[in-house]
Amino acid sequence: MKNDKTHFAGRRQWLVLGVALALGMMVSATGFARPVLGSNSWITYTYFNAQGQIVGGMSQTNCPGMQPFSWGLQTNRFTYVTGTCSTAP
């Protein structure tokens, strides 16, 4: 027959393991998160495959007169460039 303390310790170990796994998944998911577009700004992403080749691009904008674009594939390997909207007419 198992000792109640031993049984409880086993449950505690599973709970700790579950919490650690959940935290690891959250940290991993934030690595795929894209930066947030601020007001009066634009952002352009360039996406790459595992070999480092460009496979897609996308932009977002809050600037008057600028149109967003998207082409190709979106992957978890990307770079981005940000800027602010021009005040010139």
C-alpha cells in the first residue's frame, strides 16, 4: 500500500511539470509574436525560409495614403523595419 505522502509528492511533481511545460509554451509562443504597430507609423516584414532565402513580405501602416501589401509566405523567421509617417504633403 502506498503512503499518502508519497502519492501526494507524485501529484505535486506532475503539477510542477505541467506548470513548467505551460510556461515554456508561453515563452516559445512569444518568440513568434510580431511587434505591435503604433499610431502614426508603418512596419514592413521580410520572411525567410530555413535556408535564409526570402519567401515573402508584408507591411502594415497607419499612415494616410500608404497602402499595406502582402505577398508570398509568412514564416516564423523574419526581420522587420519600422518608421513614422511623413508630415510632408
